[in-house]
Amino acid sequence: MTEHDTYYSTTRSQQPRKKIAGVCTNVATRLDMPTWLVRLITVLLALKAPVLVLMAYFIAWIVLSERS
């Protein structure tokens, strides 16, 4: 790894990856899954049971923000 690669990887990892509240990013990090996969699962579940997903997302937003 060159000096440029090291600099790029450290600056890239410090950028925030959250879209709305960072819930999917937080869950993906905790479960060691790709963020895009967690977001896809969230959207697909929201199409099937929107009220349940919105309530779970809001609760996760509150719980995960307290731990930060």
C-alpha cells in the first residue's frame, strides 16, 4: 500500500455514511453486513409492513443514538 492509498483509505473511512439517521449503517456495522444489503432489506420489509418498519426504525434511531 502506498502513502497515497493509506491517506485515501483513512479519509474515506472518516466520512459519514448515514442517509437519514444512520440506523442501517449502525445495524450493518454491528451485524458485519454490507450497508446496501441492510438498506435493501429495510426497503423490502417497508413495502410489506410499512407501519411496523417505521416504528422499528424510529425505536432503533433512539436506542442507537443514545449509545453513540
